[in-house]
Amino acid sequence: HLGVDWYAEGGILTKPTVFGMMNGRPQVGGEAGPEAVLPIEKLSDILANTFKNMGMEKPIIIQLDGRTIARVTAPYMSEELSFRNKRRF
């Protein structure tokens, strides 16, 4: 008798569990404690909810002086000005 647990909708591995083979070696999860198995498309929703619950939706204020802004944006400004000058001719 072979029992198969399917984790297409996600699940928790609470004990060492072989879930696949790669290059002849078993792929194991849950050996160091509980591990979550979930579809990648669910991950963004989970992270968004986690960040929301942590108050991570609040604005982050970053103060920069003019010199810092100029240094960081200069390469982009130069590229844009060059592009615009080429379009004129």
C-alpha cells in the first residue's frame, strides 16, 4: 500500500517528509521543524497581509539633500537630455 499526500493547495510538513527526488537524491522537508508548502501565486497575498498587519503600509520618509539627488539622478538626466537632443536633429 502506497499512501500519497497531495500539497497542491499548500500544507505544513510537521515531520521529515520526502516530497520528491532530484538526481537520485530524496528532497526532504520538515526535518528541521514545521515547514510550509504553498503555491507561489499564494505567496504574494500572504506577504501583503503580513506586511499590512505589521503596519508596513505607512509611508516611509526619506530625506535627501539637493547634492544627493543630483548625484543619483545625473546619469539618467544626461541620458535623457542626450536622447532629446538627438531627436531635434
